[in-house]
Amino acid sequence: MKKALSVILAVSMVSSMLVGCGNTAETNTEKTAKEETAKGDTAEEQVLKVAAFEGGYGADMWAEVCKAFEASHEGVKIELQIDKKIEDVISPSMKAGEYPDVIHLATGREAALTETLTKENGLEPLTDVLDMTVPGEDVKVKDKIVPGFVDTLATNPYGDGVTYYAPMFYSPCGLFYNAGLLKEKGWEVPTTWDGMWELGEKAKAEGIALFTYPTTGYFDAFMFALISSAGGSETFDKAMSYDDGIWESADLTKVFDICGKLAAFTESTTVANANDQNFTKNQQLILDNKAIFCPNGTWLPGEMKDAPRADGFEWGFTALPAVNNGGAGSSFCWFEQMWIPAAAENKDMAKEFIAYMYSDEAAAIFAKSNAVQPIAGVSENLEGDNKMFYSVYDNGATAVMGGFQATAPVEGVSMKDTLFGTVDSVVSGDKTVADWQKAVEEVSDKLRDAVQ
Amino acid sequence: MNHKLKKHLYITACVAPAIILFTLFMIIPTINVFRISLYKWGGFSNTKTFVGFDNYRTLFKDINFYGSFQNSILMIVLITIPTIALALLFAGILSRYKFRGQNFFRIVFYIPNILSIVVIAAIFSAIYDPSMGILNSLIGVFKGGKAAQILWLGDQKIVIFSIVIALVWQAIGYYMVMYMASMAGVPESLYESAGLDGANEITMFFQITLPLIWTNIRTTLTFFIISTINLSFLLVKILTNGGPDGATEVFLSYMYKQAYTNSSYGYGMAIGVVVFVFSFALAAIVNLVTKREPLEF
């Protein structure tokens, strides 16, 4: 009796597992059948799968813009996936071959989903989107986008003139500081690096450090702006496309030297907090008047809005001082990107969706959350601090845009780690500027061979 | 149906679920890791290129990988030794003596083990904070207000030890409970007769307790290897992300960086294979070296 019972139990255990597997299969077929009938009923209904990264601007604007798109495009239903770690949400199904139709996800993220698809030639060219008419308007997309935004490696990653990423919300990057502190002490914002070092000495005497940074990752915008200021756009493009010897050229040596000197003026606890867990403590140094400048983007005031601050605190924002005497200051313009995977099913509707992103209707929805599209005239309607941030280019600073050219993956070689990560070692004195520069050139050599 | 066949069927039915699940979720993925390590692949496209052992050749020339390997080995050694010593000490005290608050200490020691690693990271980043952290404040009390700030997570010579301390702290309770469980099985009469022979507590610990729980200690040594490899990755990922400048990179965090951030999935899997072989080999060696004739009691 006991044995019979055990056999029954064991058999039921095995069968329940098999049934479990079987069930899923059944539900799946049922689902597809249902979907098919649904399709049959409304023959024209099209489902557009949109995946968006939920950044500092929040998720509401995406829901709203998708609703507006559905309203203006009859028969289209948008399935929106939005998450702060959207790559974790979408990559499992992408690996199984189910891709979203449109993805809003910038380069430079840790999971590097955008870069991986770029490196694997998994993107749909968007050059024809630029020639499309903006839905509901009679202007072409390329005529609405601010000039210059689709001419760099940040939208044309292979450097062949073909656009693969659509430029979305942009943000000038530069140095943030406490304008109240500078006013109180009677210090001017330096326009040259010599002026910067003078200010550094003055501040040191009062126990204030000149510089801090959230994490070394923020050095991308910082160094890109410096490179452009030191050698102009040609040098910048050469550096971004791993031109032989460019990282050891005279212009870029100036950039490394400035970073090296800045390391000596960096607040002493910065390196200890320069990680994903504690970077806000470094940003707090600005609010507490313990450091003057911090490289960042326009999302910083929002990120620190609830943080305590010194009396009389007032956000200040400036472009980077000119590297060459008499040259122009510069500010890197960072923007998020939207793209279509080559394996997407609904490419035509996806392109229509991207074109719609540049409509006045969509831009107005985004602007409510302070997300600024690179559409001519949009930044003019900004108010308050945001107006000041976005006017940085009106005050003579050069806008720098772009990023490293896409290469095939090179095992064990990372430009990001070598160029930016080493800053921590330079600040702590574990590596010299010369070693750093040499290592960067070596990485550049290795990546040059892998340019696609 | 004869009796033997029935019995076989019964056994098959009993072990089938476990075997199917084990094959599906352990063996097949492991084989896949080995297979993918022979390809150049970013992880998404269908364009996998077979490159043979190229990934391994690159790996054995990759200086960053050696750095992370060194850090991992250092952690395995530095975490295992103090954790074993302290866990044995506390287990010995808590199981041999009766004193007030015994249960309280038992719970306090075990608590870190039930905390999520994210919470542990948050606790230690507060402890290690250079300006407001408890550690620097305490040092300030003894050395006077002008003591130089120690950057527990910023100084490349110290940071790895900061991680080790956090991991030792979280591991002690777990191993202490395991040792206590086996110490409870040691007959009291052995201690009594040793006491009559004039042995003191320390002699008893080394001559009676330790040899009698040796099998248990050997098992935990394997646990140490596995858990240090896993937990060091989790803690490093949250607390420092391998920084500053790779000073706390362990081989799993390096694997993650290569497989995802650097879009070299195949290369990441090659690192995975090396880690797999290394941990297996290390566990086997440790097992072999610590082999003793089991004592009966």
C-alpha cells in the first residue's frame, strides 16, 4: 500500500512537471490564435512595440506621447515598455529573436546594449527618416532638427555618413558651481585654464577645493570638450576615429596636462566616493561649498533638488575654459538616442514614430518634463535655470558633439576604462599622466584595427 | 511486471524530475558556456564567428584579467582564514560555555548573513565614508582631530581590504552556526575525561573539538571558495564597481564587463570557463590536502 502510494506520488511529480511545460505551450498557441482572430476583426490594427529608457525626465511623458501618436495614427496600437533598466527588460526576448520596433536608449550605459547592436551591425539605417515629412506637418524631419545634430559620430556611428541613431533629448555638459559662493567671495568664473589655477590657489587658501567629479564616467563630456577646444573639430574627429598618434599629439598632450593639473586641485575624498553608490556625495561637495566646480549635465539640479545646501546657494553653469589663449570655450552636447533594430518587424511604422518625435505636438509633451528636443526654437521657450543652462552656446562656447567611432568588439580592450577610469589613479597619484597618455594611445592603436 | 523491473521503474520515476531539471538548468547551460567561449560573438546577432581558442589566447595575454584574478585569489585567502578562525572561536565559546545573553550573541552574529548584499554595501559605504563614516570618526577620536582622512574606498592599497572586512563580517555568522551544529555532536564525556587528565580549555579545543569536527570544516572550505567568488562579485559590483581604476576588480566583475559593457560575450564566456575550472581545481586540491582519517565518536 505504502509502495503504491509512493509510486503514485512519484508519477504525479513527473507528470505535473511535464504538464507544466505542456500548459505553457497550449496557452501560447491559444494566445496566437486569439491574436489572429483579433487581427481578423480589425484588419488594419498594427502593433508598434516601443521600448524607452526611463531617465530623469520620468515615465509619464512617454505614455502621453504614445497616446498622442495613437490618436493621430488610426489603427496603430503602441505597446510601450519603459524602465530604468530597460536593457534588462528587453534583452531576454531580444536574444530569443523578439525585438522591439523602436528603442530609445542612449550609448554609454553599463550594459552597452546600443553599442553591442552597433558593433554587431544590428541597426536599421535612419537616413530616409530624415527625408520623411513630420506627421501632421509639412516640414521634413531634417529641416526641423537643429543643424549639426545628425552630422557626427553620435548619430552616424560608423563614420560613413549614414545615420543610425535619431538625436533625442539633449543636454549641454559643462562645469556646475555655486554662483552664490563666487559672488560672496568676489571670485570670477575663469575663462582660461591659467585663470582656473589662480582661482584654485585662492580657494585652497580658504580650504575649498577647486574641483570634484561624480564618477570618472563624467570625464567623457569633459575631455571631449577639452579635445575640441585644444585642437578644433578636426582633431576631435581624428581622436574619435583612433587616428594613429593622435593621442600623443601636442594638442592632446595639453588636454592630458590640464587633467593632470586638475587632479592636484581635486577634493581629497572624491576618489573614495566616485562610484555608483556614492557619487552624489561628490555632487554634494558643491552644495556644501567644499569644492567649486563639478562636471555634469543639466539633470544635476533635478538630481540634487532635495539635498541640503549652503546659505545663498545658487546654481551656476559654465562651459569649459578655452585651452588655447584667445580660443573659444567649449561644452559637450550630450544627447540620448533613438534607433530601430535591424531585426524589428514593423520598421515602416517605427520610422513614422521617430519622425513624429520631431513634431511640435511631441516636442511640447516632452518639454513639459524639461526634456528638450534638438528642434529649432524649442530651447527658446525654456524658463529659469534651464534657460541659463541651454544658453551656454549663445555666450560664445563651441558646441561639441560626437563619440568614439564604432569598432568590432576587441576583447579585453576598453577605451572607456583606459581614458576615463584612469583619472581615479591620476588623482590618487597611483599613475602618472605620461603613463596614462601612453596607455590611451595603445588602446587607440588596438581599436583602429577593428574599425568597421 | 516482475519485482526488479518495478523497482527500477520506481527509482527512475523518483529521480527523473531532479535529473531533467538538473540537465536543463545546469548541464546544458554549462556546456553552452564552454561552446560559446570558442566564438567571437556580441550576444545578440546571429553572426557568431567560430574562432577556436583565440579567446583563450587573448585572455592569457590580458593583463587586466591577471589583475582581477590576483584580487580574487587574495580575497579567497584573506576571507577564508579570519572567517574560519573567528567562526570557530565564537562557535567554541557559544557551544561550550553557558553565560547570559548567549542567544542574543548567536542572533547578532547570524544577522549579517540574512541581510541582502545590497544592504551590506549600504552599511559599509556609510562606515567607510571618508568624512562622516564611523571608522574615520573613531580614528579621529584616538589620533586627535587632525588625523589624516583614510580613504577606505579610495586608496588603491587599502580598498581591497575594505571589501574583505565587509565579507568576513557577513560570513562569520553562517559558518559559526555550521560549526556549532557539529560541535553539539561532540560527546560531553570526552571533555570531562580530558578535564580529569588535566587538559585546559585550549588543549581541549585543539585536541578534541577540532579533530572531531574536521569533516565539517573540510566541507566549509569548499563553501568558502564558492561563496567568496560569488559574493565578492556582488559586493564589488555595488560598492565600487571594480574601482578605483580596477583596484577591486574580481574575475566575475571583469567577466561581466567584458561580456556586456565591452560587447565581447564569447570572451566573457572564456573567462567563465577559466573561473569554472579554477574553482573546481581549487576545491579539489583543498579537499585532497585536508584529507584525514575520519574520527569516530
